[in-house]
Amino acid sequence: MGYLRVTLPDGVGLSAFERRDGTGTPLLFIHGNSCDHTFLAPQIDHFAERRTVCAPDLRGHGKSDKPEGDYSFARLADDLAALMEALELPACVAVGHSMGGMVALELCARHPELVAGVACLDSTLLTPPGRPSRVRSLLEGLRSTAWKGYFRRYFEAVFEPWDDPSRKEAILGRMLDTPQHVVVSLFEQWRLADGAAAVRACRVPFLYVASSRPRTDVVQLGELSPQLMTGQVVGAGHFLTLEASSQVNAMLERFLEINGL
């Protein structure tokens, strides 16, 4: 149990927490844009008591390497596949928060033999009408020298009034440690991503958990994915993994139980 480092085929080093214990399908925790694995710490700690868990920092994040280059969801998914191969992990349930949900679906599409189930936690999978134009405008700001202001204002909007204010400031401060080139590339990839196609390609058990203000169209999601199970937390913004961890953990537990994972 503990932290390890894996060098990917292109020489990039990934930092990851791993614990091998218990029974059931292993869980692969995938954090979101400009976060790291600790943003899923309540889930990692909860399930590590009785399951094998692996929680990497994606390239460009946390203690992993942050090279120049594109940060496409396909590349991030291939990184995870290489990590699983290096660690000899069997097929897992990929649990992704925010952007991590898109990466989980990409992993499922590109490496189906490695994914036994997918859980997306408040991921924007189906972009609401009008969102692409706002993202283009945001990208202009993120490419400028004043990018941190644009970044902060964007993410301030994902919190709710009842979210813990000190936790909010800590989250924003840590996210702003992400290099500008990583942030810009990730938002470019989000603008180009085809969430509907990614959802249609998913054939394994699929859970979507929304925050108190959903960031995707759950009705349309169900139309695209007949096996979809859904949940919604009470009283938490986008960082529901930290604000409403017990609710999230309970829904994940039930999803795993019902699907025999």
C-alpha cells in the first residue's frame, strides 16, 4: 500500500496511490481538470478498507509530470491503460469526477477489456445549448497573461451557497497550481469532446451522480445509455466528492452491489 511512480512509454512519469486488499472489482479513481487524486480522498479512503484501489494523478496534475503537448482525453485514457498494465491491474470500475468522467468513458471505449463499470460524478457529458461559444470565449482568456482570473471566475460558478467557504478557497488555490499550458489544452479538448458518442459506446454498468445543480441532461443521458443508473446529492456543488462524501460513497456502494462488481 502506498504511493508509487510509473514511467509511461513516452517517458512521462505518473504518481499514483495504490492499495491491494479485499474482494470485489478494483476501483480506478480519476480526478478532474486541474485537480489531483486527493479530490477523491473520501472515496479512496472508504473503499480502500475492503477493495483494491488505484488513484493516479493524471499527466499535468499533482505529482505527475507536466510536459508540454496536448492533453486529449484519448491520451489521458491511454496513460491509464499503460498504468494498469504496468501494475497488472485486472478490469476495474472507473470512477471519474468532473472531467475524469469523460476520461473514464474514453478508457472504456479505447480499452474495453480494462473496464468493468463506469461511474461519473457530476461530469459534463452532454454540453448544454450555448456552451461551446462560452468555452471559446473562455479559452481566449485562458491563453492570456490574465488567465488565472478567468480560471478562478469560471470555477467559482460551480460552487453553491451552502458549500464550505474555507474548503472552496482551498480547492481554488490548489487548482490554480496547474500550469497554464495544461489548463488551456484541457479546455480545448473539452470543447471538442463528443460526449454523446462516448456514452453510446459504453456497454458496461454505468452510474451518473449529479450535484445539487446537474451539469448534464440526465434524461438524454438515459436515452443514450439504457443501462444507466442515476443519483443526485443533496446540498453540494460540483465538488460533491468532498462536500457530500457520505452520500456519494453510499451511491457507489449500491451501484457496485446491484451490478455484482
